[in-house]
Amino acid sequence: MEIEKLVIIGSGPAAYTAAIYAARANLNPIMFEGFMSGPIGGQLMTTTDVENFPGFPNGIIGPKLMENMKNQAMKFQTRCLIEDVKSVNFDQKPYLIQGTKTKVLTHSVIIATGANAKRLKIKGANDNEFWQKGVTACAICDGAAPIFRDKQLFVIGGGDSAVEEAVFLTKYASKVFIVHRRDEFRASKIMAKRAIDHPKIEILYNSEIIEILGDNIVKQVLIINNKSNKKKSFEAGGVFFAIGHTPNISFLNNQLELEDNNYIKVKKGTTQTLKEGVFAAGDVQDHIYRQAITAAGTGCMAALEAERYLTNLGI
Ligand code: NAP
């Protein structure tokens, strides 16, 4: 069985950027793009306008951006497999990557499987309802869209992300409500204070959105106080989930060291995991920035680091 130089696992901005750089460096990468594990192309496949990716002054829709990246990766002969990786074996060398159909031996690996924003199954928030029609899971990506301007916006969560996103949304909203299920923030004290003191933010403690209503877009939310059981309707232009992300690592079967929050641990300032020749790029290792452009940046880093690793081995 031929031993590959590089396998890339994943298919978002990190994975395609890694593929473009690796393929242009003659590493002839094989890419497992996924199949059942989530949309090929990653989280941007479920967004509409992307207005903050440099190079597109008029914005670009998420799926088109990913199609462009994939075409660019394939132009340089990246071999794309539409299948999930079921398991890996990093205890042997060369490393073994087992897809649902294809088995590959490889000298190096870039993991770029991303993370999924957690969502709640609230009535009205699902894919065939108001998801991406006023309901999203990324205020930084979507908050500047015209549909949210001068509207009452609702952020669900009580962590640092919820506060950060709520403060970000005050730039566009008439008012921002943070809807938190408990009576105290999980966010750090300093972040929580930022929300509490903000004149455009109101915090609804012990509260849960139980229904999102509208016509073509979100118009209203129904909120229950989980202590008093009282329900109240609010006029609404948008609902933003900020209840955390889940990195896609189940196929690794505990073979890489992780951070406490289950993101893949990398050496500071690099994409090198604690297993040599295995690199991690994009949201599967980044719980702080989580942007398409930062994912693409670490995808580039991973490919350059993989190339250097292989060169040092004389491969
Ligand atoms: P997080 O800290 O895990 O907070 C998630 C929040 O969502 C919690 O308040 C939690 O409620 C709520 N939540 C979870 N499941 C829920 C459910 N089913 N229904 C309703 N609410 C639910 O996640 P995060 O805010 O995304 O932060 C992730 C990490 O990134 C943290 O380490 C954070 O400090 C860091 N971060 C830092 C910054 C910054 O420093 N600028 C910004 C963003 C994120 P409970 O509190 O009741 O559990």
C-alpha cells in the first residue's frame, strides 16, 4: 500500500486552505471531506452572506465561498474523498486513517474538522423554520445583516460568548436581551459587568425562549421565566445562540491530547499537536476566534508546518 505524504481531514476554510498550500508544495494531499458527519464545507454552508472575509467587498454567500475554496484546492490536484473518517491510529507509523470506504497510510495529518455551534430545539428555531432567517449561532458573523438593524435582538446563554455577542450586537440593535437559564452568569465577572452596566442590554435571568414566531423572518419570541412559570411575548428581530461549541473530535478516540474544553491542544503559536506530524487547524483547535479567516490562516500554517516536518524527514 502506498504511503501518502499528507492526509487532511475536514472541509471548511482551514481544510481547503491547507489543501491549497499543501498541493502547491507538491505534497499531493488526500482530503477526507466528510459525508454524514456534517455539511461538506463546514459551518459556512449554513450561512448566507459572508461580509467579513477579505477580498469580497460586496460579500459572498457562505456556500459559494466554500465552493470557490474547494475548486482552488482541486485546481492543484487535491484528491477529495467524500467520506467520513471513522478512526485513526497514531500509535503506529506511518499513521493509519480509516475512512468509511478508504484506508490510507500517511506520514502526516492535518485535522480541520471544525466545531459545531450548539443549538436548542426551540419551536421556530429549526432548519425549516427561522434558522438563518433571523435565528443564528454567530452574532459576529451575522449580526451586521440588515434584518437585524434597529430591532430587539435576543442572545441565549450566560457565558463569555453571550456577553461578547450581546455587546457586539448593541452596535446594530435597538436593544439586546440576554436570555439566561440561571440567575447568575457563567461569564467572568468583568465580562458580566460589561453586560449588566450596558445601557442597551437587559438581562432576563431564569428565562428560556420557548417559541420563535414570525412570517418570513423572526418577529416575536415567547419567553418563560422558569421560576415563576410566567410567559411573556417580546417583539424580536433576531435570536442568537451563544451556548457554546462542540469540536468534532469523536473519530480521534482519545489519541490526541485535548484542552479541558475538548479542543485539540496545539503547541503555542503553531498548529503542531502533541503527536509529531499531526497538525490541527481551524475551529477544532480554536475556541477563541472561530472565524473563517482565522481558520484559513491556521490551515495555511498547518500546511507549511507539515511541509517542513516532511522535509526534515527527507520525504
Ligand atoms: P460556555 O462558557 O460554556 O457558556 C455557555 C453558556 O450557555 C452557559 O451560560 C450555559 O448556561 C448556557 N447553556 C449551555 N447549554 C444550554 C442550554 N441547553 N440551554 C440554555 N443555556 C445553555 O461557552 P462560551 O460562552 O461559548 O465560552 C466558551 C469558552 O470561550 C469559555 O472558556 C470562555 O471563557 C471563552 N470565551 C472567552 C471570551 C473572551 O474572553 N473575550 C469570549 C468568548 C468566549 P449555564 O451557565 O447555566 O451552564
